[in-house]
Amino acid sequence: MQVDPVGVRGVHVRILPARAAYLVPDGDREAFLHAVQEASTRWGGATELILPVANGQIGKFDRRLTEIAKIDGLVDMGLADGVAAGIGTELGLPTVAHAYIGQEFPFRCAPNPFSVLAERIDGYSPVSAAEDSPLWASTAAGAFNQAARQWLRDNFSPMQPGVQTTPWGEDQLGTAQLVRSTWLDRTVHHFAETYGSQTAGNLPLILWVTEGDSLDDCLDFWNLRALRPLAFGSMPMGLVPVEAFEHWINLPQQLLGQLGRAGAPTPDVFLTSRSVAGDRLQAIAERMGLKKQDEGENVLTPVLAFDLLTRQKEPPYQYHVLAYTHSVALNERRYGVSIQADAYVSGPVANLRFDSPVEIDGGQLLLRLGGALFDGLPRRPEVAELISSGSTWREDDLQLAHFGQRHYALQLRIPPLADCLDAVLARNTDSYSPSAPGVLAEALASKGGTAGLLEPGVLPMIRQLATPRRERLVKELAAQGISFETAQDLHALVGDWADHRTRTYKAASDLPNDPGWDRHTVLNRLADLSWAERGAEIACQTCRTKTYLPIDSVPARGAPICPACLTPGALTARGGTDPTMFYRLDGLIDTLADQGVLPHLVAMAALQRDHERVWLRPGTLLKLGPKEHEVDILGFIDEDLLYGEVKSEGFRLTNKEIDDDLPICATLGVNVYVLAALDDIPDQLTRHAQEMCDQHGIVLRVLARLDPASPV
């Protein structure tokens, strides 16, 4: 049962840009450069990936990178028709053509880095590669296309703080990379991880050497840098051409100046390349005065842990030639600038106000909201839409697009689970409505719940007191072999007789006892739950009828009056002079017992007992195409959508019912499929249900012997 929250709820707020992976044709240098240019104009661009596509696919390792980097979507940089969309479907990510990256959600939610207000970085103005620079220089520092360069000229003066519109020379890009003052470094200003699965600490300087302006080197360097720690450690990186060690002034000194950091790991430098052989890398390291790391010494352990020493290291510094570098950054992470805020909740409405931790002047970005405010809400798109129009779920948080500003004031709706289920059904079915038994069952559930059905003796006692009506008489006639031309004829005849029957009533002495419960205790419990009423019986000597009198109809003094002939009579007294107490079911419970709905309510009660957050609806008619399906139980448990098939007797469950149910479950996006019965469920049927659930990726839950009084 869900209760409207009232009061203050904590909300964890993350502000971040949408981040993309650019899909480029394998070997296409121009497409790669266009991806670099695009990323250079987006907040967070240095953490975006560039992935080569060959034969319509990306590599297995690149798939892993998209998961680790928490990419929000894929950008088609000139692939054949349908290829990007196919990859997006496999990865569960939206795709967009490069021409529309600024228009489609979520890709448009990445403001220009200039919108993120900042001063000069470490005393330097960020620099980019020149327009005619080699590919490695654009990869190392960032680059702009003609439109972006014109925009810079139109909007910024060359001397404006934080802006350097005149690209520096290639030799100066080495220094700019090491002190993190390139244009690409500018894209991650005020942007970092808020969580990492392992603490990186200080990592070795990664010196990536390229020859012949290798596209493979540029791709691998770009993607490794996209994964390097921003908040939870330091990992200096530099991409330089092999000839730089011969011609660039002071390059070795610049590189060595980055070593000797306090708490630096061993080795101090990783050298790597896709185009330069290992022996040549060793020669470069030795010319710089580096010492090769001792053979057999563990490379990765000191890289992945903090060195607690605070004194600076001194030469000779050690190096290691590493063929596989990405392992140093393959830890899980979450990105964003985060703060804690309070939401003021009144019923279904929550008002959230907070000041932005990042000064952003214009442009759209993403807000991700998590915390206790959203506990118990199913992480489904229909529910996100109910909370705030246009929002989605991302990393278990509510994600919504918003314009960057200094102060945020959001009004959110926290929908009841009933509304959540209605939204799911409205989106995924042609129509839906409660079934006739479902209306009755819902009425009972709304009058105080169904937990009492699980108490010892309650269900058997209800069966004993239930009035044989339409459904029971139909079954008994069928068992006797009495047939009719049509089922409608049978039900019509039985209905004429059964629906007018007086409700059954019995004395305690007419009812069985059980070793597990006392009949008097159970009868009183039924009365306490308002599921049964106490009364007396008048046996009229005039008209020879016996009539039940509710307790409030028994006169306090004088003789009782027969309701049939209105003559005075006497109350039935068995075994003595005191009137005998009789018991009769409440009309609603009596009808539910005849309609066969009590097993559904028992199963609901069992689920409500086992889960803290539960909302279930008994008896729902779903229209999917030309067919109508009746679902015994539908609702949510612990944020999961549940679909239940229930029978009073387990042997009445069939493989066909399961085969019919599971495709419907898949259409609705069901997480949990329940098979329930008051007695045992056959093993063969359970195995079949498990196989079908496995095919659809659905969890099977079996609830058997819900009624302990059922025979084994």
C-alpha cells in the first residue's frame, strides 16, 4: 500500500552534459577529424568516445567502453543507412545524424564550453590545433571547423580571459597537454566524476608516441583520455610524434618536469604506441634518462592504488613499455557536478529548489535527480513522464533537460502506484478495464486489506460459511453429467435459482475444528474483520420457516417476530435454554467466495506480506489486438511490474495459459511472473513456466500451498 509522502525528502542532484560516442567509418580520417571538431565545442567533449565501425559493427572492447563511459547516445558520422540505428538498438542507445546533433534529445543537452563560466586555466589560455595541423595535433588539443572558428571571431576578442583564438605551434602543444590547458581540457572544466568503483590515485604519465600521423594512435589515445580520472586521481597524458624527440626544444625536460610528483606510483611513465615498435620506445626512454622498470615487478598494482608517501620522488625515474593501456582506466564511474538539496513534499507534489554548483550562462544541459524522494517508484518511462513531462530514467535517477541557469525551481509529481499502472497499461494496450470479479475484489481490498486471509483458519472458515451460488452449482451440475445445449443456457438456469438464495448461516457447532486453530476464535476474528456477522435464528412454528436475524434485529425484550409471517416466535436454542449464536458471511465476502476470487486475494496478501512496497490490482481485462485477456493479478512489487496467474487448485494451471501469458508479459514489460495456488503446483508446470520466463528475461515467482489446510 502506498501512502502519499509529506514533509522534506533529500534529493541528490547532478548537473552534467549529454555525452556522445561518435561512430566513424573504419579508417576514415576525415570523419574522425569531424568528430574531434564536434567534441571540441561541447561541455564534457573530452570524455566523449570516437568508435570505428567495420562491417556494420563496433568491436567488443568498444562496446565495453560505451558502458564504462556512461555514454548517452550515438552520433552517425557518415555510416551507411541503418548501420548506426542498428548499433544503437543493440546498445540500447538513441542515435542521431551528425547534422542534427544540436536539435535532437538528449544530444542537444551539451552547452558550449564557453557557457561554463571560468577564468584562465592554471595561468594559461586554452589552445587548439591550427587549421592545417596534422591529425595528432587535433587529437591532442582539439580543433574547430570553419563555422566554429567564425563563431569565435564574432563573439570573443583574442585577449579575452579564457579564450585563445590564435592556435599555438605544434611544439607548444606538448606543454599544453601536460599542464592541461588545451581546448579539450577546457571542455571538462567544472566537470568530473561523482563516483568511481575504485580509487585511481596518482597514475603514471602516459606518453603516447605516434609516427606517420597514425589514425590508430589517434583513436586509441582519444578514447583512453576520455576515460582518465578527472576528480579521483591524476593521470598526465601526452600524444607526440616520434620526430618531436629530435626537433622539439626542451621536450624531454618538459616531460620530466611532470615526474617526481608527491605520491607518484612506480613506474613513473608508461610508453605506448600503435605505430612505433617497442624497442624504439625503449630507446626514446633511455635518451630521456629514464630507467626501465625491473623485470617481474607488478605493473598494475602500484598503478591502481594510492602511494601514501608524501615526499617527492627523485631521478632516475622508471618507465614501462605497455602494449595495453586502457586497463588503467576501466573502472565504473558516474559523471556530473553534484549537490544535495531538499524537496518539500505535500501529497503527490514535490517542490525542489537549489542553486547551481556550476555557473552556466545559457544552453541546455541534463539534471539527474535521485534519492529518497523516488523510492518505490518503478523505473519505467511512463512513470518518469508522470513525474515531469519529457523526463526519463538514467542510471536509476530521474533525468530531465533544462536550460543552464543560476537557480532552479522544479515542481515534480510523485504519482501513486495506481496511476503508474494506468500509465503503463495506457501505453502498452489498446484498452483496459477491471473485470467484474476484479471490481468486487478491489472493493474488499479497499475496505482494510486482505492480510486476514493468511491467518490460521480464516480461509477454511469462509469456505464453510459460503453460500452455494451460481459458480458452485454450475460445477456440481457438470460433475453430475447434467448437460445443456449451451453454456449460456446452463448459467441462465442456475442464475435464476442461485442468485436469489438466502445467504448461508451456521452455528459454531455446525463447523469443524482443526488442530491448528479454534473455530470460536476464527469466527470472532471474521466478525472483527467485518467479514462475518453474528446473529440468531428464529424457527417459526406458524409458517415453518427458519430465518436468520442479525444481532441488531434481535429484540432486547419481548418475543422475536418472524419476518415471513409476522407472528411472534422463539429463538433457536440448541442444548439448553440460551439462544444459539449463528454466523453469516458479509455479502461481499460471500459473493467473492462464490466467484472464485478469494485465491487471488490470498496471493495478493502473500505478496504484500513479503514486500514492503506493493500495489496490486485484482482482475483486469486487457485488450491487445482482437483478443481480450483477463489477468488475475497485476501491479508493482519493489518497483517491478508483476503479472500473476492464480488458481485455487494447482492442477488447473496449464501450459497453454503460461504460453498465452508470457507474450503479453513481454508486451507490457513485466519483470515478475507469478504462478500461485492454494495447494501444490505440479513440478512439470513449474519447469515449463521457468523455461518460458527465461526466454523472455522475466523472473518467475511460485506461490504454492497458500492455504495450509489444503490437502497434500
